[in-house]
Amino acid sequence: PHVGVVVGTSTGGPPTLIELFKNIQGKTNASFFVVQHGPSWMLETFSQRLQRETQFNVSLAMDGMETEAEHIYIAPGDKHMKIDPATYKIKLDDGPKENFVRPAADPLFRSAAEAYGKYCVGVVLTGLGRDGAQGAAQIASFKGAVLVQDPETAVAPSMPSTVVQSGINCR
């Protein structure tokens, strides 16, 4: 029904995300799903700020939420966000931490690859650790696109560097 764009970020993520979404002009046929590592209170506050500073509708994701184009969904604190491949609805779960964090980008990326296939775009931005690399490989295996922030421009370069070093064909 629309393109699925999944974004993973951590340290340095909020200003980078605001800049990213401010620079997307015009209509898109895409839903945006964001994992920003952080506690619940910070993610709630950030979703409100992103709503004020961009042209998009922004929601803190809820279990069973319908997805639509032109909308940004932020994973809430301490829950993994996934996309149901049969319905494109958001699923939240309390599964174990991945890459030492919950929410983590990898569960979202894996589920989005399955749901959207070649119509999935994975984006890995600034952050510490390896989160997003495994999921980016899954997106690439489904013929989706993987975009990575230039590690030299990242506040914390390890997340994007890990994807680049993994050999995934990324832009």
C-alpha cells in the first residue's frame, strides 16, 4: 500500500532526525518507522518536537496501530516495534533486548523487510553500537534499499560504520 522506510539511530539521533525529515519535501507514498534509542519520557517528548518541526504527522507507536503514508511512527520506550507483514499494522513487544537496547532497530528492520520486500528502505544514522546492521542485511536480501549516514558526519559513527563494514550494498 505504501513504501516502508525504517530508521535506526541512537546517540546524536534527535537533531539528525529533525534535519532528515525537514529536508523531505512534497508528498511521499511512504510510512516512516523510527527507532531512536532512549527512555520512554525522552521518546514521548521527541515525538512531540518532531511533530512541531516537520510537515509530517507523528505518532508514538501503539500496538495494533494502522499505518499510512505521510506519517512518522516512533517506537516507544522499552518496546520493540515491528510491522505485521499481513496487515502492515504496528506490533509492539517486550521481547529481549537486542544489541543491549529495547527498542532496537534490528527487529523493526527484519519485520519491515518481510512486510515491504523491495519496497523497504532501511536508514542507519548516528549511534553507538551495532544496532541496525543485521536488519539492514535482511532488507538488502529482500532487494530493499539501505541508506547509511556517512560515518564521518555522525556524532557517534559506530552504527553506520558497522553497516558499511559488513559489506552490505548501501548508499
